[in-house]
Amino acid sequence: MYLYNLTLLILRVSRPFMLRDEISGDEILKRPGPLVVAINHVGWLEILLVAATLWPRRVHFMGKRELFRHPAAAWALRGLGVFPINREHPAPSEWKAAIRLLREGHSVAVLAAGTRGGQEAKQGAARLALASGAPLLTARYEGPPSPRFRYLFGRPHVTLHLDVALGSDDRPRRSRSQSGDITKRVNESIHGER
């Protein structure tokens, strides 16, 4: 928790000096309670920007299990609120951990396509929202993939578009077809196909 808060405090303070950011739809964040956040995955900068935008709301990120192989990396990632998941075949315990976080009032972020540069959202975010009852928010990032030292001298322009793909009042029956429809909405929103 300490590492997470310290990192986001540094991000919040340094962001105006490193980025010219434009965030739309952030009025959604005024609603209390848990959120499932589906993000397009460009690099690392979108993850940092989403976490800084949602702060002080704590966001837990699903991270591929391979990132946790080295003990020091695993310690740092867990300190930043990342928890491991098998991208191809998530274990029931991994889903239960995410649902437990949401039911406790936290937010869980999912890289919707599962891999950097992926163009097709998977159904994980929709299923997580349906199983937990939490609203599903999409976050479409447009900008460079990762922070660079030169951004201290020439701030890049980045945008983050937030939108609701599934509201708390908009609770359909839990079914594969429903999660497919919601995933289609997520895909349209995070890839700007509206």
C-alpha cells in the first residue's frame, strides 16, 4: 500500500511536467464504489496514467503470471497492486481474487486484449463485471507507449477517454451471449470504433 501511494503521489506531481494530457469522461469517477476498468494496451504509460487518474481510488491490475517469475519483480508488482493471472487459462482462484477485491469496494483493471498492441478485446472484463456486479468502465489511451527522459524537455500529448460499457443499473442476465455483447461494446470503445 505504501509503495502504491508513494508511486501515485510522484506520478500526480510529475504528470503536468512530463505530459500534456487530456482526459475525457472523468466525471464517471465521482461515483463511489468498485469499478472494472478495461484498458487498451499500448505500452506502460497508459497503465500509469489510468492509475494516476483514478487515484485516490485504489486500482488493482491483473498482470500476466510471467511477470512474477523473479522474486524482486513479484515483490514490486504486488506492492503496486498488481496480481498474477494466467492469460490463457485463468484458474478459478485467480477469478475469485479479482471478484473479492471488487466486492470489498476496490477497482480492478484489465488489459482488455491481454497483450500489448492487441486489437481484439477478450471477454474477461465483461465476465468479471457480470460476476461481481461492479460497473464496467473503458479507458482508451492514445499517445506514446512508454515514458522517456526526453519528455522532460518536450511534453508529448496524450489522451485518455473514459466511458461506461456496463453501468450498475444496466445489469443483464449472466450468459455467454451477454458477455459477448458487452465485450463488443468494450472493443468499440477502447479502439475508437464508435
